[in-house]
Amino acid sequence: MRRPNSTKTPAKAKAEAKEFKPKRSRLTHEARKEAILQEAISYFSEVGFDGGTRELALRMGVKQPLLYRFFPSKEDLVKNVYDAVYIGRWRHDWTRLLSDRSIPLRQRLIEFYEEYAQIMFQPEWIRIYLFSGLRGMDINKQYISFMEENVLKRMCEEIRIDSGLPSVQDIPITKEELSAFWVFHGGVFYFGVRRAVYKVEVHADIGEFIRLSVDVLLAGYPSSAARILLEQATRTKTSARRRPVAADNPGQALTAADDEARTIASETHPRRRKSAL
């Protein structure tokens, strides 16, 4: 049976194909900016901040000037990467959780660090953090300051309250207390480095590791904090003995220092914690 001759010319067939070809949707300004930002996060986490915007544009299949329509400079792009990866992933309900004294301290710490680890242990989070540190950029300094204000100082205060130690209104959080808490926090971070960057065996799953770490923290930190505060009171007392005082009330400074030292000394042994271990 003979096939009937087609009545379509090549030009007509091409025109029809063009007519039915689905049109690419045009991204909005914000959607295009977000797409560039997400690609930049992936790019910098792979090559570090020595990578240039020209290479990023080639990777995306666009021209370099397009990037500068959304991010005026590489520095501006890096700032947006920091805001997206670090500040943008911070959950504000964590602040409420850490300060909620209706929840046992141990439970608060475990819940927070289990949730925080899900973000902190993402490869791009850790790799960008390490790359920026090696490059001497401000990302690390900014984030360390952010974490000390929102987590470390807050938890040092909560441990004091839970252990019956002087309040931060009486004695502000000391640098020694922060250093002691960094031992715990840094250990959690390094767990992620071993797993996500070095890709070595970490001996325990993240939940078990955090529970063990929190128990070690609460077993040792309160007594260390009590010792730190007692030593500070002793230094304050010694300094008051050496400091010149007004002739009309020479014992005022020394009496205040003695009272502070006695108060802290009476609390050297933290009372039994309310949070069950």
C-alpha cells in the first residue's frame, strides 16, 4: 500500500515544531538572585574563597556581568553566603528552648545540639567555615561572636542557676567559664569535621555522641565554674587589700571583697542538679 504524500513542506513542519515548543519560564528577580546565591554556596564550599566570580558565571552558564546585577561585588556575594548559611539557618525558637527552665537543663542541651547538628554538620556549612578561617576572613569571627552571645554565655548562665552558683547579675560570665564551655562546644563541632570533612569513623551516631558529651559537661563543668568564681573572688579580695581607699572609710572596699569571697566559697560545691543524669 502506498503511503500518501505529505502535504507539509519542511518550512511548515519547522514552524509548527517551533509553535508547540514549550517556552522557558522567565525567573523573577528574587528567584534568579536566590539561584545565584545557592550556586555560590555550592561553589565556595568546593573550591574555597579563592574561586572567582568569572568561574562561578561559567559554571552557571551565564555571563559574569549578570552576577553583578544582583551582587555588586564578590565581597557582597560572600556576605550573602554567610547570612544564608549561618545566620539564615539559625532558628529563633532555639533561644526560647535554651532559656526555658521548665525543661531540665540536660534535656535542653541535648535537644538543642541534636537539632543544631543537623545544620552544622552539612558539608557546605563546615567546608565554608574552614575555608574562611584559612583565608583569614571575618566569617569565623562574626559567627563565633554570634554563638557566644546566643549559646555559650546563655548556657553558662543556665548552668550557674541550675547548680546554685552566683547569678550573672552578681558576677558576669568570666572568660574562663566561656573557655571551659568551648571545650564541649568545640568537641561537638569536631565530631562533624571528622565525619563530613575527614570522612573517618566517628565511633558513635550523633545522638549518642551528644548525650555522652552533655553528660560529661554536666558532670565536670559546675565544679570547675565554682572554682573559677572562687579564684576570682580571691583575686578581687587581694586586689582590694592593695588598692588605696578613702581615708574616711578605709574598710569599705576590703569588707565588700571579703563578703564576696565568703559568698562564693559557701557555694564552691554546687548543689545537686535538678536535671537527671
